[in-house]
Amino acid sequence: MKQKPAIASGLLMFAVSACASMSKPPQGTSAQLSPEETAGIERIRQKVNGLIAWSSSRFGNHDILIMKTDGSEVKALTRGEQVDWFPRFSPDGRRLLFVRSKKGWVAERDANQPEKWDQFVMDVDGSNLHKVADNAVWGTWVDPQRILIARSASLFIKDLGSGAESLLVDGASAPALADADLQNPHLSPDQKYVAITLRGGQRETGIFSLERKTWVKTGEGCQIGWFPQGDRILWVNPSGNGDSEVLAQPVKDGTPTGSLSVEQARFVDIPGRRSHEYFPQLDRTGKWLVWAATQRGHDHDIADYEIYLWEVGAPADQATRLTFHSANDRWPDIFIP
């Protein structure tokens, strides 16, 4: 059963035909900070002290990097020919779950082909690296012991202790999800719903009820996720200053409440040329948002995205740029103790 989106679909059309390029990513070069950018870094340093992990091509195909929330102490945690991406901090901030290609360069558009990927876990210092799931992608933490993984049209919960897997969502048996690949799934805090980006035969975002087996369409953007309190969702929408921005909307019982315009739903859209925003991720308190933005191009694993940090509720022009490198920087996550 499908329900209509709370925001008019005409305002939420997702016009981009592909999310990643087949070309290898650039290694790029570092850039100098302006006085204003240096001042912004200093302001962030005085407000927050945590860690940000992300995927970067500055050393090759893509590796997992980590830095402090003020952009300092950048360190590569992985190095190699494989593509490492989509890092996610464990609930206690001690480990990172991430996706690794089985062979060399694989574009992100092949995320719908799980046979090309595996899930790995390592400590935040890069030690204790080990594979935890074969043929899987889009892994996120359910709790310190379990992870949620995707395999094309199906979602699974895997116990890292026993190795047991259980089917959570079978898209093939859910009419509302027919012919769709389930990407970037995010389990709600109460574990009753899954926010999912659909690709393949369908292109939309929405919320799937695990109990009712129903689908509520929320829009036609991508990268939908929950606020830590479970009372709101956010997603990337193809509107705004740089043809993408982050929107948010209240949710109750797995359904968006009310009908909002794009202007009413706008969560953050930074000014200036570098305002093509993607990969938004909130910290566990919901007080800080990290994402990446580019000023030209769109390809998730090729374009010159840079990492930004923003204190939720502050003016958008107070978002702080943390990376200054022309390589591709994507899919950040944040942990604040």
C-alpha cells in the first residue's frame, strides 16, 4: 500500500540520472584557507570536540579518513586499491563500519550490485580491521552488536557476535517496493520503520513500516534519514541555491505530519557557489550536521565535494568548511562524545 507524499512531488523531482561516475576519481591537490575560513575553523574548535570519518580519493581510489571536528589531525585509516566508503561510527564511537569493493575501482552507481562489495569493521585508529559481511552494502549500526545491511532489494540484520543474519525487508514480496533497489536504509530509533532511498525501477524516498508492511512516499530526492529522536526525517532535495539542499519534516507513526512547501521544509542550504549539498549526517544528539558540498559537477565519487559542519539552528552562512582539497570527499559521519 502506498500513501501520497506530504510534500508535492512536483517540487521534489529528482532530475539527476546517475549518482556516480564510471571514471576513476581524482587525487587532487590541497588548497589554501582564506582568513574567513580560518576564523570559521577557530569558532568550531571552541564549540565542539569530536571526530569525523569520511571517504576520500586523495590517496587513490577511495580510502577512509578521520579528523577532528575542527578539521585538524587528518589521518588515513585505510590505504589500498579497493574503494572504501560509507563509514559509520559505532554507537560508542570506538569502531567504524564501512563498505569495501572486492576488486579495485568500482563506482558508487554499482551499489545495487552487492556481489561487488563487502562490509568491514575496524577500530577508529585503523586497527583490528576485519570483514563482517559478504556481498553487502550500505551498512549501518543497529546497536553495538548488530548492523543493518542491504543486498539490492532486501535488507538484513546481522549479529556481529554470532554471525547470524535475519531478513528484515524483502522488497520482492512488498508490492510498494517492486522492482526497486533499497539504498541507504536507516532504521528508526524505535526500530519500527526504515527510511529508504529507492533506485532501479523506482526513484523516490519514503518510510517502510516493518509491522504493517506499508510504504509512505516522502519525496523524490535521496539520502533520507532519521533525526536521533525519531520525530523527524531529513533528506537531500533537488532544489535550493546549488540545485540541492537538505530538507526536514516532522514524522509521527511512520508518516510525515502536515503538508509543507520546500521553503517550509528547508533545513539547511548554504549560500555561495559551493552549495550542491549531499551526504547529510546528524550526530547522535541531533545538534550537529556534517555533509559535503561541491560547486560544480554532481558525481558522488568524482566531483570536488568538501566536508562541512553546521550547528543545527544556526544561520546557514555559519556552516564551516573543514576540508580544502580538490580530491573527492564524500559520505562523512560524525561522533561527538
